[in-house]
Amino acid sequence: MNIRQILMGMLPLVLVSQTAFAADGKSLESPTGSVSQSVLIEFLMGDLKQGPDADNRRSRLQQELALQDAILKEANRLGVTERPNVQAAIELARRRAIVGAYWGNFFQRNPIPESAVRDAYTNLVKLNGTRQYRLSRIIVKDEATAQKVLDELKGKKPFSTVAKNQSADEGTRQKGGDFGWRWKSELSSIVREKLEKAKPGDLIGPLKPAPELFLFVKLEEYREQAMPDFEKLKPELERRLRQQGEQAELNRLMNPPK
């Protein structure tokens, strides 16, 4: 989300303008902010600068900001803006705007090259091959429950019944553990390794994907499935690369060189 989207979403609620329009259309100065109404309007207009639609949009924004200025003036008079919760909300909005602008600037300076996106796609195709897996899973949070699940499954109790009774995974528990069709890239490495030799109906686990978590996976079936083409996956690949870039930058900021 960019800064314009943030402010448009906040416009009905967050009072940010400095001037209000009088009945004759002239601006009235008010001590409600540090940015003039004309600057705010031009910013919120975006690329829509000319034509009837632009005129109507500009007029609506002027009216909205004028109403906000009237409320701001009264809120200042009553001391509403000095309340700690209001000050905290203002500070959080300021931080969100600056952080959003920072990331916009960061990716202007560090654009994701097309070659990196294509390399990510190549690696994804290599990892997934042409096979998808339909899986069910059970997740529990302690060893005693994991042992109980294992005993029930070995005793031929249906996986779906055990999942509904024992699983801590709210996303799959009510569906009898059904995890749907998955590519290898959507699974943890410990599950991927086990799938290589598994046959439909096989139980994988208990595995420990994290401390205090126990995972049971059942391979229901698999199918041959071609990966979607590059253009279809490109937006998601770019999003992932952006996340990686953001994480690397956050690591740099939180761990500056000594």
C-alpha cells in the first residue's frame, strides 16, 4: 500500500488539513496542521488532474477537508487532540506514512530485476517438478498428545476422526485434517524429503517442524501437474522477492556495523 492509498483510507477519519474553504470558495487558514489543503488535494488526486471527473473529485475532496477543518478547530478548542489516546493514534499514523514512504523509496533505489524474478521461477520449477500432492495433517503441541495420535492411527482409527478430535490446527481440524493439493514449495523441507519415497495412504510422522510442535501428514494421492507459466506466477514471485529484500534491509537496520 502506498502513501496515497493510506491517506485515502484515513481521509474520512483522520483530520489532516490546514485550510478550510469558505462559502465563496476562498481558503480559510486554520491552525490544524502543517500541510495546506491545496497540497493535500493535489496529492490525493493522483494522476486524475483534468476533465469533469477530476473537477468533481476535487470538489468532493474540498468539501470533505472543509468539514474536517471545522471539526479540527472545535477539537482543538476542547482539548481533544491533547488526549493521550489521540496523540498515540496520530503518532502511529505518522509512523505508518513514513514507513510506507521509506519502502517506496527503498525499492526505487533497489528495484527487483527481471532476471531475479526469472531465476526464482526456474528454481521453483526445479523444486516442484510436475507433481502435486493432496495431503491431510494433524498438528499437536505436546508429546503426550502426539503419542496418543500415533497410537490411534496405528490402531487404524480414521485419520479424519483423529484430526477432528486431537489436532490443534484450526485451519484443517474441522475438515478432518484436509490440507488440500500442495506443491513441494508450499511444504517444509522435512515433509518434502519424506514425500520423495511415500506412497498414497502412507503416514509421515510424527515430525517436529518447530519446538513443542508435532506434525503428522498423510499422503492421500498425487497427480502429474504442470507448473503455471512465468507470467501467471510473476506477481507472487515479485512479492516474495520484495519480502526478502525488506527482511534483508530490516536486518541491516537492526544490526548496524560496529
